[in-house]
Amino acid sequence: MRQSQLFTKTLKEVPSDEEAKNAILLIRAGYIHKEMAGVYQLLPLGLRVVEKIKQIVREEMNAIGTQEMIATNLQRKELWERTGRWSDQVVDVWFKSTLKTGAEVGFAWSHEEPLADMMKNHISSYKDLPVYIYQFQNKLRNELRAKSGMMRGREFIMKDAYSFCRSEEDHTAYYEACKEAYLRSFERMGVGEDTYVTFADGGAFTQYSHEFQTVCDAGEDLCYINREKKIAINEEVFSAEACKELGVIPEEMEKVKTAEVGNIFNFGRQKAEDVGLFYDEENGDKTAVWMGSYGIGITRMMGVLVEKFADEKGIVWPESVSPYKVHLVGLQTDDAQIRDWVDGIYTAFQRRGVEVLYDDRYLRPGQKFADADLLGVPYRIVASKKTKEEGRFEVVHRASGDVQYLSEEELYTTFAGT
């Protein structure tokens, strides 16, 4: 991508009602556009980051045998009434509307009920089990407060998965596999060390659940953690009894602010019974399917990464989710000879499969460097008349500030392996 062709611009000002650091930086850098409180549009750079996060999660979900699909966002009232979760007193985040026919519909905040109902068409025998499915989809939640930027939105992208098993034993095997897949995902995103499997309240889903909480000063949750034992308990359920169950004592636990980036729930057979999802055992008996659900906040993760790694200059992306690996900054590109030479470097990177953002704009060096710091691409490579004369490029690592000077051949070896 040439920056001269990128329609988004970096901004000095942001909406006056925006409070969250992650949203302020993402808006200023041109990753997102604020439509209203808790509602953001993903611009080209932001979409690339989200797709990188999704791909990490997709690879890990596929690796444990989960099949990707996509469900409708429109929800039938009668189905949710059957499980007692249509009521606003039970689930207080519904967006609801009325069809031209007069029927009420909801906009999905989760998908347990409709996907369990769908499975009645595909599960009838013990031979059909287990089934594991997942999707990436925009969820809609009528949050009372939405002041945390991408970390709490009224519309957001979630990866939600659902398991359908014959027995508790089969369910537990997948549940544990999903835990590990989540931990691998967060490790690949750069927050593995600070992300904990957390004992928590199940809320509108079930009595208890496991959350995945990332230590983050901008987080909305409070958790008690033991860094050495890698154990965490949400403040809502923190007690001597909970500590004992997990093999720690309250005095060992450190209270920290965290952001919930994922959660997993065990429904047992109750959810399937409510929906009417049964299968035939070998002896002909009908048994309700054992269900679980598993979520990761994709766009929330984007906000958490900004909060975790940003510095006073701007965003600092982990390499695995950055929109581009390299930010090629061309200086003195108003000189046709220099411009042609830098264009050649850009083309050479592209031919070698390196994801490169090329700043070919006619701007002062200071503005280009400030924009590069704000955008947060892992490596900034400066190409200028001086570079051409000296035969070496200045390469700045965004996270550490370390500077290297590499020849053109060393550039390609370093970033493309050729």
C-alpha cells in the first residue's frame, strides 16, 4: 500500500466525547472512525489488524477440529423465550425490533439458542457427535455505558464457538483443548505472559465460567492473580473457598485491573433440553446433548493491544497483528531519481512477499516520522538521498527504538529471508 493512495489521514484532534486511550489513538492513526458512542467503523488499516487477529484465532480453532460457519444476526423471540433469556430482566443488553408482520425479533448478542436449534437438523444419533462449530460475527449489545473504546462496544466482532457432545467426558476433553487453543492465541498476539485463565461468575450464561483476563490498567475488571502459579480469580467470586479450591491462599493473591478477552461456558445438558436438542443412544433412549460455548472478543482484543503496548508517540503493534510488517519511509521523493529508486525498493519488497506500507507522500521528514510512530508498524525503514549515496538503510524497531543500518541485500535477507 502506498500512503498517497490511502484515503485515511492521521488526525491531531479526536471526537470531544472520546475518553479511551485505545480509541483516541486508533482514530488519530486512521484505523477506525467513531460513528457514535460504542460504535466504530473499521477503516482499511483497522480491518487489516482485525483480520490478523481473526486468522490467529481461526488457525487455533481449526487445529482442534472446530468448523467455521456464519449464522444470521436476527433472532426469533419464541426460541429465546423457551430458554428464559428473551426477558430484559434476565438479559439486559438486547437490541430488539419489530418486523413488518408484527413479529418481534432480536439482534444477536450471543448464539447458543439458534445454533442449538439448528443442530436438530444435523444431530439425531450418538454417531453424529461430537460437533464443534465457530464463527466470526458482529454482535450487538445495548450497553448502558460504552466509554472504553474498542474494549466495550455496542457493536463488536466476536469469535463464538459451540460444542455439542455425547457425554461430560467428551465435553471436558474439548473444553480443555479450547482453553489451550485460547492460550496459544493470546501468546501469538503478544499477551500470553499477562493473560490468565480466571475463575469467574457465569452471568447470563451459567453459574460459573472461566474467563481469560489480560492484566491491563484500562481494564474494567478486578482480579486476584498469582503470577508464579498462573492462577486468577475474578473479584466477583473471590473468597477463601475459591482460593482453597484452586490451591492458593488469599494472602498470595495480587489485586490487579484486567480486561476480559475471552470466556468459556459449560451448559451441561440443560440448554439442549430447553431447546429440544436430543440424540438417540445405542439402546434407543433419547438424551439431551451436552453443550458448551466459547468466546473471544476480536475487536476488544485490538483495543487491549493498543492499551498494553502504546507509548507516548503512538500505537506499538505486536508483529503478529500489525497491518504491515515494514513501514518504508521515502524522503526527498520530489526528486524523480530518488523517487524511482525508492519505488524500486518498494517493488522488491512486494515481489518477496513482504507486507509493506510505503510512505511516498510529499511531506516533511518530521511529519512522516511522527505518522510512522503513531501508526505503530514494527519496523520503519528510511530511504533517502543519503541512504542511496551511503548504500545503507536506517531501520528502526518501533517497540524498542533500536536502530540498525542495513545494506539493500541485508534488508531483503532480514525481512524476506532472501
